[in-house]
Amino acid sequence: MRDFLVRVENKAYPVIVCSSLFSSHEWLKQIQFPSRKGVIITNTTVGPLYAEKVKKLFAEEKFDLSVVVVPDGEEYKELATAAEIYHELLRVECDRTSFLIALGGGVITDITGFVASTYMRGIPYFQFPTSLLAQVDSSIGGKTGVNLSEGKNLVGTFYQPEGVFIGLDFLETLPEREYVEGWSEIAKAAFLRGGDFLALLSPNVHSILARDPVILEELVFRSVHFKKGIVEEDEKEKGIRGILNYGHTLGHALEKTSGYGVLRHGEAISVGMMGAILIAEKMGYVSGDTVEMQKEILEKLGLPVTVPYAVDREQLVQTLLKDKKTVARSIRLVLLKDFGDPIYGVPVEFETVFAILPALIEEGPS
């Protein structure tokens, strides 16, 4: 087991990375819970696999947990689902002393955090991420949110959890495509950090894809520890935390325009990172060798570097125009000057974005 504290304004919370959360209760005994009553928020895929195991684990320590199950899928990360959860929390008599447990992937970690931050003006919550993507990204840092028809995460809050518990045993039941997409966020962290972190990826691809627990724990820990440092420096994303959006602006737009579920979130981020580095090359920040190195690493990990079908250009433009980082028809992007040397808030004209699209996606109707 490896652990650390994330220290943000007015609080510190533990992040635990271990091979199995269910093999020992010691970590559970060390955590301060606000009460003995909690509610697990999960979905129709993860719930049948793990909800009862988590309930049993907590019951052995004299906790009383209820379970609320919502449909599985990005298309359900919306205000209507949040409203359903609120009603269920009232039904099971969840009050201001109760706590929530997010048991699932990125959709569940995001929406549970959002519900926790708004239900009765805020109650505590804990993250139990079950997908690799959620373990290394959405479970840490306190970003919560739901989608609107116009785009991803346009409604949300900054609301830190009381603890994050990363059990690598959850990944044993993760389908291959979902496992692979999680490596987009680990690769992102490695591109941003550079150095020995980046050097671990390429030589260990075989072990990574075989789910070797030793290299998996090392890279997951490095990823979350890297994010911890950024979050502690800039909790509300007013500065350097912006680098964590590398590949996300274009990736989110591609994900929405394609239709949620067609291009998975991690896959969209992988393509978005390729778009970002092609823009960086076009603007003179990086060389072609750097572009090729990033492309090679992503491809080795089994991640897409292009979208293999047409995307409606007009819809893509409209989505980018509604992005939180668009100002006066120029988009603010995270770019690399080199691996380990990111820059954020770089104004990029839409013409520059259009120029790299043929290398990234098939052009749809304009």
C-alpha cells in the first residue's frame, strides 16, 4: 500500500493506492468518517460486481450503507440523473451528517462529487474509482460536473473529497477497451512531467498491456502523485492546473460531436493530444521528432491517434466555440514546448485548428 495526503485550502485528504482494498481493513480503520451512515452511488455495470462487497466491508466496521444505482454511460452524466439521485438520497433518509461513496468510473466520480457538493448545500464524499481512467484522473482534485447538450462539464463545482481509495483489484474486471483508454491519462501525465516518468512507458508496454501489478502500481502512483502536486499548487485552476487539460479541449469536442459512447473519453483525449502536438508543431514549438515520439507511445499503448470516421466540422466548431476556454473566437490550449515543458492558456486561432484537422480526422460536412 502507498499513500499520501493532498493538501488544499482548509483541508487535507488521503489518497491510498493498493493492490487490493478488500484484503485488509487497516486503511479503513485509519479514516475519519463523519458518521456511520453512508450511501453508495454506483451504476448498473459496477453495482452488481462491487456494491455488496463494499457494503460488507463497511458493515464489518459497523457502518450502515444504502445503495443508489443509476444507468451506465456518459449520456447519463446529466442534471436529470443528478435529480434522480437527490430524490433517492431523500428516500433513504440521507441527511447532512451522512456521506456518499462514488463507486464507479469517471461518470460516477464526477456526478457523485457534484451531488455531494449541492445536496443540502454540501455533504462529505469519498471516491472509490473502479476504472483506470477514474483512478488516475477524475477521482483526484475535486472537479465535479455534469454535461449539457451543448458540451461536457459545463455545470459543476470544485469540491474536494474526504478520501480517495484506489484498489488495483477493481481493474481485474475492467474490459480491455476501458483498460486501454485509461492509459491516455497516464501518458498525458508522462508527457507533461517528462524525465524518468516518460522513460518508464515505452520499455514497459508489454507489461502494461498484460496488467502486470508491479508496473501498474508504479505508474498509477506516479500519475496521481503528479496530479497531487499540481492540485496543491492551484486548486481552482486559475493557473498551472490548466496544464492538466492537455488534449482535453479538442478531445471533449470530438467526444461530443461523435456522440457520447462512440469515441470513449480516453480515446478522445488521446486524439486530442495528437491534435495539440500537431498545433504545437505548426506554431513552431516542437519538432517533427517530438510529434513522432508522442504518436509512437500512444500507438504502442493501443490508443488511437486519429478518428477513423467523418466528424461534422460545423458541429465541432460550435462545440469548440462553447468551450469554457474560448475567448473572442480563439481557443486557449495547452501545448508542449518539449516533453516536461508544457505551456497553458496559449491563444490558438481557429484557422490553425482547422489546418491540422485533415491529419487528425476525416472531414465531415462543413
